[in-house]
Amino acid sequence: MPKIITLTADNLEEHGFFCKMSARKSAGWKAKRDWLMARFEEGLQLRLLGDGERGFIEFMPGAKCWRAIEDAEEFVVIHCLWVVGKSRGQGFARDLLAEADTWARGHGFRGVAALTSRDNWLIAPGVLEHHGFRRVGRAGQVFELWAKADGIHDDPRISGGWTQKAAACGPGVTVLRSAQCPYLEDAAAKARAAAEDLGLPFKEILLKTAEDVRRLSPTPYGTYALVKDGQCVSYHYLPEKDAKRALSAPAGARHNG
């Protein structure tokens, strides 16, 4: 098992945070760094695989998590779990999940929860099922909420109200995003370029708090959404050509989370 590095405000600059490591001067990387610095004070935890392995896990107390999840006060919620390249298939996801579980129970929480996706950009549900999680909620055809806890407990739940939240964006193209993922500044720029190329009005809404995520996000992912004329087109990063294709699709073909 490789060394697992606990990231803190004191060693973040030394180790980075895995994503966009080759672009430390980019606006997205700097925004994520600043976001992490603020979240460490709220209990956010970040673990990196060491010894040349490639993977990480990010999690925090459910009451302050940046996913559109409710009633998670007794849980730790995983934002991201990612093991890539040569490190896949060696059990490192299990080791990183164990870090979240150990921290949760050591700090008085009753379990761990995570949002999954059957599309992409989030943990695949089979990963959590394989490690003892059970499904406790669904949203549309894409998102599921999984939890792992001992004994009798009340499960967290996915927020809801997606249609109304998307409709509240109004006409034209809207991007809602936070700094939780360093790739989303690029995603917003590509969506803007696609909208301009199509002659569509564009606006961007920055989600600055976990409360904003639950109140405004038109999908459970919470951290990013691309909306056209009050309907959600995508919840994750799209290259410009894909964003243009999605924005050009008939309304009935759009993603609704």
C-alpha cells in the first residue's frame, strides 16, 4: 500500500491537489486552491496517494458538502474519488474509501455517503456497491445517492426541484458553477464560446456557498450545470464542439438530471 498524504493548508502548495497539477498558474487551479483553503476550516479532508501512485479522495461533513444533498448532518459526504492510470485495479479506491470511513467514525459521524453517476464525472455506483455502500436515493436516470453506516439511522436524501431551478435561469444560456472543481472555469469558457457562436445570450452564476448549491443547482451534482432556455443541457464539462451540439439539440433531447 502506498503512503497516503493528508493535505492541509500548510502543505497544499507543496503537494498540490492532484487535478490540473500541470497548470498551477491557471485561474481554475488558483480558484480551487483558494476554495480548499476556505473549506479546510469547515472540516474538508483531502487525501492523495503517494509513492508515485495516482489518485485522491475529497470529503467533508455532510452539512457543509458541495452536493445537492439534504439531511446529511450525521454523514461525511465524498465529493470526489479518482484513481487513474497505472494505479487502477490495485485496491487503492478501497484504501481511500477507508480513509473517509475512519475519519468519519473518529469524528462522531454515523457513516459516509456519496453521489454517483451512470454517465460520467462522478463516482460510478458499482465502486461503492463493491465496498459495502447501499443505494438510498435516485434522481432521474443518471444520479444515485449511496450510503454506508452502522446500525439504524436516517438516510440522507437528494434535494430535488430540478425542473424549477432550471426554469429559474430564464431564457438564453446559463452556466452555474463553483470553484470546487478546477476544470469548471474552462468548461464555462467553452460554453460561453459555443453560445456566442450560436448567437445565444449567455450568463454565468457563480455558486459561492454550499447553500447556493442546494438552493440554485438544477442537478444533484451541484458544482456545474449548463442550462438553455430553462432546461438543463449538461451537468458536467463539455468540450466546445460538444457544448455547441448540446445547445443546438431539440428541447426533448436535453439532459434533465
